[in-house]
Amino acid sequence: MSQDKAAAGPRARDDVVFRQLDEEWVIFDPAADRLHALNLTAALVWAHCTGEFDASEIAAAVGGAFDPPVDGATVLPDVQATLTRFGDEGLLA
């Protein structure tokens, strides 16, 4: 079964810059001239905003990054809230 994954999920705007500064992750929105500091979980969510992953797949990846791993369904509400925040801030394409 073939599926077009390019349109499956959230995609970061091409002009937004994602970087690690010391121990923190930040994204810079040049259109709004705003810097957003991210915790590690939000940074993991952002890193998966390629358009290839839907919210459930992102949650599974985030849950798998915990030690010990956490089921994606457990973190899905937080992932969805983070994606909503990214959308509200205009950071997604």
C-alpha cells in the first residue's frame, strides 16, 4: 500500500532557523523577528515537522526518545499541543 507521506503532517516553514545554543534549542522566525526557546521535547517535535510524519508518528518518535521509552499515545496530547502552538505562532508552512 503506497501512501503520499509528503502531505501527511506538519511542515516547518523553510525560512525558520532551528539551532542548538549551548544546552538549549531555539528556533528563529525571521518574518516575525522572534526567537523561540524550546525544551527538549518541543525540539524533538520540531525536528519531525518535515511534512513526512503525522502527529501520532511524531508522538511515537518522541516517546521512544525517553529512557525508558514511553508509549506514543501517552505523549500525543503534549505533541498535539506543541504542534498547535507552532501553528499559532505561524511557524508551520
